[in-house]
Amino acid sequence: MHKFIEVLRKRLQEPLPGEAAHNLMASTTRSNLKFRTKPDSQTKESAVLILFYQDEGKIKLPLILRPVYEGVHSGQIALPGGRREKADADFYQTALREAKEEIGINPADVTVVGHLSDLFVFASNHMVHPVVGYINHKPAFLTDPREVDQLIEVPLSTLLDKSIRGITNIVVSSNMEISAPYFDVDGHTVWGATAMMLSELLTIINELGDESLPS
């Protein structure tokens, strides 16, 4: 995995694909309501962690299923993360703190290798900063049931498989139906902001070529 991480680290220091990659997995809500896609004075800052680790010879990363609650992201698949707090020195610290709180990751065990492009999520009025890191061992996950209904360990090879991509109709707030590209991960529909951030990640990894991945 170390070769992959080093190649990825160097690539993340270069210009990122950003919006072009995000749009590959953007729903019709985003494309049709452009006037709602800009942050304002009420926008909150958040960060998520894309955490690579190796298990059974495969590079994996954790996703989480959010519990059902009164909120726009109820019951959705997400990356571990959350809102920035005043005590956080930067967005890297936000991502690591949230990963500890939600899935039990020790921040001291994580090596940060870079970040992806910021993504504005208008549904919750958050600017999300995706942080990329890795850990040298399979984590001993410990989920917080208030934040996580299920932990999903996803092989990177699964996400790179284009056959898991599709388009579905989803009913969102106010009973509005939208068309959304998604990843089918073990029967879970991964769409919205999470799918858009993963799209940028996978676009970058596809640039690196198969030789950068473990056999």
C-alpha cells in the first residue's frame, strides 16, 4: 500500500479535477437549482475523512450508514466526519476528531496525505472539506450508535468497478423526486455529496494507473 499512498500523495499536491469530477455523480437537484449552490453568511464548515487501510491484501476505506433522524442526511451513506468546532486548529483536525468520535479511529495512528476539492452541500448549507489519510493497520473500529447505524468497509477495487454505478430516482424533502447517480455498495445506495467526493477520488486514482495499486 505504501507505493499507492506515495503516488497519491504526490498527485494530491497537483491541481485537482474538482467540479468536473463532482458533476459525474451530481443529482438533477444540483444541476437544476444552480441559484442554490453557492455558500452564504450562514454556511457552516465541515470535514470528512477518507481513510485508507489494508486488510486481507486489499486497500479499503470505511463508510458509515447514518441513523434515521430529523435531518436532511437521515439514513444516508456517508464518510465519517462532521462540523468544524472552534477548538479545531484546521480541517484536518476536524476530520480526525470526528473519525475518532464516530468510528473510534485514534488520530495519532492516521497519516494525512492531502485533501480533495471542497464541496458545497446546499441541502444542509455546509462547505465540506474532504481529508485523505491512511493507517498502517486494520483499525479496531468502535462506532457511536448515536452517529452510526452501520459501518461499511469498502474495498477500493469495488469502488473502481464501473458496474456498480447507476442512476436512480430518490424522493427528498418536500416529496420532490430527483434523479441521482449512485454507487451500489453491498446493496447500499451511495449518492449525493458522498458520491461526488468519491467520484473525484476515483478520477484521481484512475489517472495513477493500475501499477500504483497492490496486486
